[in-house]
Amino acid sequence: PLDIFAMATINGAVAMARGDLGSLDSGCAAQILAVEFADLAVDEVYAYLVNIGKPNLIWLETGNV
């Protein structure tokens, strides 16, 4: 699950030559996906993101909901 998550974030940004996307770093665009988790342990988060059918999502782009 961690590798799949990386493909959708930092590796996707690298593939598109978008150094301003894919990570939470200074100078990166503020495009964030918030996911509602119900009683998950920290080590279960990546598996949840990769395997769940339709989680509750909130997309934040440049600080706007």
C-alpha cells in the first residue's frame, strides 16, 4: 500500500515533472486530500487508502474547500 500511495503522490508528480506537487514541503502547491478515518491504527492508514471502495473525501486546492 505504501508504494501505491507514493505512485499517486510524489512519484506521480515526478513523472509529470511537477516539483511543486506530491509532497508537503515549502514551496509546494497546497493541494491536499483529506480522508475521514474511523478507528484506524496509524499502520492501517495506507492499506485503507489503497483498498477502500469509497471513503469520505475532502479535496483542498490552494487552500479552498
